[in-house]
Amino acid sequence: MSRECNVLVSQSGGPTTVINASLAGVLARSLKEKMINRIYGAEYGIQGVINERLVPLHQIFGGNEERLNQLKLTPSMFLGSCRYRLPHMLEDITDYERIFQIFYKYQIKYFFYIGGNDSMDTVDKLSDYAKQNNIDITIIGIPKTIDNDLVEVDHTPGFGSAAKYIASSILEISHDTYIYNTKTILIVEIMGRNAGWLTASAALARNGYSRAPHLIYLPERVFSVAQFLQDLNKQLKHRQHVIVAVSEGLKDEYGMYVASKNSQIDQFGHVTLSGVGKYLEGIVQREIGCKVRSIELNVLQRCAMHVSSLTDIEEAFALGEYGVEAALMGETAKMVGLYRIANDPYRVSYITIPIHKVANQEKKVPLEWITPEGNDVTEDLIDYLKPLIIGEPFIEFEEGIPKYLKIKTVFEHKQIYQSKV
Amino acid sequence: MSRECNVLVSQSGGPTTVINASLAGVLARSLKEKMINRIYGAEYGIQGVINERLVPLHQIFGGNEERLNQLKLTPSMFLGSCRYRLPHMLEDITDYERIFQIFYKYQIKYFFYIGGNDSMDTVDKLSDYAKQNNIDITIIGIPKTIDNDLVEVDHTPGFGSAAKYIASSILEISHDTYIYNTKTILIVEIMGRNAGWLTASAALARNGYSRAPHLIYLPERVFSVAQFLQDLNKQLKHRQHVIVAVSEGLKDEYGMYVASKNSQIDQFGHVTLSGVGKYLEGIVQREIGCKVRSIELNVLQRCAMHVSSLTDIEEAFALGEYGVEAALMGETAKMVGLYRIANDPYRVSYITIPIHKVANQEKKVPLEWITPEGNDVTEDLIDYLKPLIIGEPFIEFEEGIPKYLKIKTVFEHKQIYQSKV
């Protein structure tokens, strides 16, 4: 009896708005391919492989175009996620043996892992194991991360939508701030602990009449509170409202997180850490004394599908399809990625990169894309960012809230599946 | 020379997503009315009247349907706002004399004030002054407040859009939370210091597969930390992820704000107040010990036009028109408002209410609409809320961010105006 040719796909790391679009891309292309028999999804990333939590995606999505399209427009991760780092092969081989045993049992020929930095480490390690043990399996990484910090690619799926959320929110927050005839400083804290891409994208909020944010601080540059106060005072000389974008990961000259200087203490004397925004708010209150407020943009940065980038969604989907394409062409131990051909009009091509070049690397904002004063980004950086937030998907609403794919579906089908296997 | 018949309109209090829609309604109806010569807008609320900061809205919007439509879909306040409470007439008459002097100078026959509780106090006081001094001027209040706490009306413009933002955000945050196979408690802090309407609207996030938020705590009920922990533990017995909606205004049995028990202390020993969410996060961390996160929904609750309620926008616009209608019919010292005729299909009518019945009152969530356990809302409350978030406006995007009316326009026209007067 000849072996089947099956696909296994899984999602890992932090969620993004478009990680399901990449999953939809893998599914759409795989479902079209006659060579492929079944498509399994592992729940909760690589841990779902280890724990044999596999769901039959071909049953759930096969012949159901509408459901596939809904998956494409559903934020976060349909299959769930994990934050699990495989030990090095030389340290402990248990996980590897288990994973490849599952691959064998389910006749997996192609394994696609959608994730960020840490997930590419998993792809790298599994590829090495397969190679060393002469196992004929294709392993492909499909990138996603709102942080945009993967090397060797122009940008990462998930980033454009997060950038659009940040820019749109700051524009609306600016409308909210401008209304009082009072000197006001507003500090917006943005995600991205080591790389400043997301904070930089706040600059996209600027339009013909609103120049907010007026100051932008990225973690790539040393942050000085004294300079910050000086920058603010300079701004206050010629404008009533100063809106500031700061990265959650700002560090001082000693490499210490600015946020770590802020701690909360409750009535019992217990201490918890609070954000850099709140910390700077306190400083402004004392040192400048005008009206001040800080806002921490929350996890909606990575899951607000209702204000996502169509460019981002389409690219994420296409990368999923391209991953399957590359696998069918015989590539393995690769990450697929985006290469920018041109900016105006914006065009990208899809490429593959040897996985060992990508895993465990981090791409930061180049220092030449930050102004010499360290309180803004350059036009070059804005030109780079602009095309990534263009376009809006049509989001269906039901009873006044977005209609997303119901996660329950998986569990319902899992029942069917488990009774069959 | 006969006197002109002019309109003055202004906005006051905190912003909402649809307060410009009400302004657009006032403008649309006034521009159609042959009896009306000019339409002025006072910048920064009643303070703009006192300081004679008037802009010629008939010049800005007359014959410009497109601009008027853009105003309708622009969040926050086109004319700016103030938080200014008129002194009682018997204490100090200066402001009153100044305001009515400006009314006289600009030949104002109709004054419309769009605002919440405090703004209705202004309408009330100015109406009294006009009556006592036999001044023939019509003064009408047009309601707005995301808090939904005005009495004598079914609900207030601004609330529906805030409720939709809250419900949609909680749905997306839930998608973000469900992905890890780990016990997690997520606390979402929602605006509304005294009235729980906004927090209650979190319940609208529930759909066929996601029951989040699983617990809801309104400020109308005494909050007990012990009961809260008990509720959480009960939830954790049968679900992995517990999402909780809490009002920023929760109070303990002594009437103390729960948030006030939380203070922040920085490296210099300075203390600032933080929210109830962060406070409860700390308690959960210590007492339950599972993964916990708190999110404070920020000012986007009151300005996120990109996910606003079309029902809310249309009602706000219609109330603006109806305010002019009522004024033309000879009504004065009134607030216009919404009366609900039926729920299914949802229908409202527009009414006028004597202003003294509304000013300085506060409508809270009725206790019978909170479950006996005090940790959820009843179906009756959900039925009341549901129609208010229905429908989505078409928001135009430009370069990837929402295209709103450019505030600068006012200032440009003010120049023209000031050179003419």
C-alpha cells in the first residue's frame, strides 16, 4: 500500500491580524493540489504535534470557499498557539523523535510552520534533524510577526495591519486631544520591545492638517529623560497639543528599560511593573506641569481585524500559497518571504530564504532612518512604511460586531475526526 | 433696519464619535431654512461665546454637501470643547451679561448647545436668564455622552458607537486570548465612572461561540474583592480563559473607589493613581497565580469612528435637525431626546424635555438589570443595548488611514470671517 502525501500546518508565537490569512493560503493551494491527500492542522503549535492534537482541515475547509474566506478575515490564530522552544538535538532528542513519529503516523510529506523568530528556530531545528536522519519531509517556515523584525525579508505579514491600527488610532486620538484650548501632552505607548518598526509607523497618522505624533522615540536610540523634556518644551513653544509616540522598549544610557524604573505599589506594599508611558506621564506632570495623559495601545495592535491592511492580508495569503508552491517544487529548510521590487507603484515578489539565515536573528530600524535628534523618523522610513497599510478588507458585521470564523468549528470537526481515526 | 435671524451652535464636554453628526444635523436643517440668515459656531463651547471666538459655519458648509457629510463622519468635536460651569446668576452675572451681549451683537435668535450633563446645566441657566430678563432667544440642548447617563431619554447619542467599539474590541481581544492552552484571566477596564452602561455593553461581544466577557462588574453594585476571586475560581473550574469586564468606577462597601487603592510610585517616591484593572491584575497574580493581564480601553472608546454605529450616527444627526425643528416651532428651554417606541423592529421618536428636568441628573443602570450575583447583566439589559450598535457607516480611507474633515478648515475660514466683521 503506497503512502499518502499529506500536509501538516500549524501556527506559533504571538497572534497577528493576518496569521489566519497565511493559513488560508496554505489551505487554498493545498486543496487545489491533486498530489496532496489530506491536510492536518496541529493545535497549539508544535506542542499540538507532540500531543497529537491534529484536526482534519481538509474536512473543515474542503469545498467550503465561504468558510475559507472567513478564515482569511479572522484575526489571531484559528489553530491556537504555543511558546515552546525545542531543546537542542544534542541535549534532548525526545521531542524530535516524537514529532517525526507523528509525521510518519499521519504520512506527512509537507510541514508548514507559520510564526516569527522563535518559530523559525523550530523550523531550523526540525530541518536539521530531518537532514541528519535522511527523512524525506519538506519543512517550510511562513513568516508572521507584528514586530517586523525578521531579517532577509522586506517586511513581515502582520506588521502592515498593526501599523495601520496604530496610525488610525493615533489620528483618532489626536482628534480627541485637540478639542480643549489647553496645553496638553499625550504619550502613546506602542508595542515592540527591541525593534522600533511599530512605533515608527505612528508617523503614518500624519496628514494634511494633523502633524501628530509630534515626537517619536524608538528603542534603537538611547532615551534620555532630560532630552525628552527639552524636546517637549520646544514643541510647547509653538503648539498647544503635543502628541508623543514611545516604544515600550525604550532604554536609558545604561541599557536599562525606562519602564523598569516605574513600579506600582498597592495597599499591601506589593510591587508590579508598569509601562514606560505611565512613567513618563509622571515625569511630565512634575517637571512641566501641564495637562498630561498616557495611553498604552493594547493587544488590539495585533488583533484589530476591523481596521486591518488589505495589502497585508493579501500578502499573508499569497505567502501561504507560495509556501506550498515552494514545497511542491522540492524546496525545504526554507522560509518564504517578501522582496520589494518597487515602491511606486508598490510591487513585491515572493522568495525563499535558507532557514538558518533567518532563525534567531532580529532586524532593527536602521539608525539612518531616525533623525539626528533621535525624536522622529526620516522620510525614507515613511516611504518604506506607506504602501504596507494601503487598502481595507470588507469585514462583515453581525448584530453590530464583526463576524469572524467561529473557533468552535474546529472542535466540532475534531469529534468527527477522532471517531474516524 | 430689521434684525437678522441667526443661529449659534457650540459643543461642550467630553468628545464622542457622533457629536459632529449632531452639529451636521443642526447645519443641514438650518441651511435649508429661509428664515435663518447666518449660522455661527462658537469655538471651545460657551467659553468661545464669552471670548467671541465665532466662526461662520454658513460660509464653511453652505452649498458644500460633501463637506457636511464628511463632518457627519468625523469623530470628536469640530468646534472644540470646554469644561466650564457657569456660576449661579445670583453669585456672578458677568458671564451672563457677556454671553447675551454677544447674542445681541451677532443677532442670534437660536442657540443650540450640544453636550452632556454639565452642558445641560448651561442650557438651563441661560434659559432662566433669558426668561427672567424677557430676552427673545430660543435655547435648545442637544444631548451627547458616551456615558448614556442622561435622564428622561431612552439613550444618548455617542453611547451606541462607544458600546460598539467596546463590544468589537472585546471580541477581538478574546480571539487574541483564546490561542494559548494556558489558564488565563484577562481584565478589561471600561469607561464610566458612575454609570455602568458602557461596561454593560461589553456583553454585546458575546456570540455563538465566544461567551466573553464571562464576568461583568458595574459600579452600581458594591464590589467585593473576595467575591471577585470566588467568581474567578468558579469560572476557572470549567473554562481555560476567563475574560472580565470591569468599570473604572467600581467602589467598595465603604464607597471608596477600588482604583484609589492602587497607587504608583516611581524611583523618586512620587505617587500617581492607576486604574482598577491594574489593581485587580495584581490581586489575581498573588491570590490565583495564573497568567493574568489587564487592558484599559482608552479614549478610542469615545472617538473610534472607524468602528462606529450607523444607528448612533443617524440618530445624532436627526437630533440635530430636530433641535432646529423644535426651535422653529417656538420651543425653548428644552433638550431634545430619543424615545424608544419599539425594540423589534427598533423604532424611536424624537421628543423635547423641559431642560430643568434633565440638568444635573444622572441615570444609572437599574439594579434589576444586574444579575443577583452582581457579576453579569440580565437579558433585558442586553435587549435594550442590542439595537444601538447596529449598522456601519462607510468610512473613506486616504493613504491607509481614515479620511476625516480637516480641522484646519475652521481656522482658514475664521480669517475670512474676522476680516469681514
